Amino acid sequence: MLYLDIDGTVRQGKDDALGRFVNGPEDVVVFPEAVEMMRRWRQGGGRIIGVSNQGGIALGIVDEANVAAAMIETQRQALNLFDKIAYCRHHPDAKHPEMARCWCRKPKAGLLIESALELAAHTGEIYPPYMGLMVGDRPEDEGCAAAAGLDFQNAAEWRKRAGVGRG
């Protein structure tokens, strides 16, 4: 199982050329290197799950419909290589306690575990952590990998291995 952070790993995010958060499908720019690495993983028989913190929903910065539309566009630009994309809509600074506390916001492992269990129920496959890899660009991604018992790789280093486009 390949678990991929979305912003800054698969698509440009605030810290990349975009310079701000992805707020809708018009903001989505997927890295060609990420698509190539995803394609290689799938050719090897692997599954791919995208995971993302989308706390702007809880903070009222972006509505969930725009986040969902951006995820659909991400899947389209990634050539439909994701088996599942999941996101956390909570943020610790949210005013409502239901939106401020959760088990799914990275660095917690809930989003990964829920996604793997859902995919396993759908496919009948089992995804043990020793066969998994988490790729991300932030400390919370690395913490999430550790919490889930997964190996971790830095997104920029992972994309460099693709050998296409920019490095």
C-alpha cells in the first residue's frame, strides 16, 4: 500500500509554486513525477491511497464541496491511479468541538487506518504495515507514518526518482 499526502506531494500546495492552499479544482496542478511514481507502484501490483488534512473546512475558509471537487480533479490529473482519496476536515482551532477534535488529522493515523480497512473490505485484500509506504512533505506526514507503523519517504526525494520533467 502506498499512502500519499496530497498537497506538496502529489499536487502543488501552499509551499510550492501555487503559494497558497488549494481551494478548488481550478487550483489543482499535479506533479508529473508523482503520477509517474504512482504508475510504477500500480504496475507492481500495489494499491494507492491519498490522505490529506483539509482543516480549512473546519475553519470556514473553504467549503467541503470545493475540497471534494479539488480531490476529484486531483484524481483526474493523476490518471485515476488512486484507489481512494480521504481527507480530514477537522482543525484544532475550530470553534465547534466536533470540528476541533478527531482521530483522523495527521499526525494521527486514523485516516490511514480507516482508508485501508475500507479498501480491504471492498477488495478482500489485506494491507499489513510492513508492506506499506507513506510519502509526504511535512513533519505531520512523517509522524502519521510512524503512528501507523509505516516506512516514510520525503516527497521531493520520492518524486526525484521518477526521472521525468523537473526534479
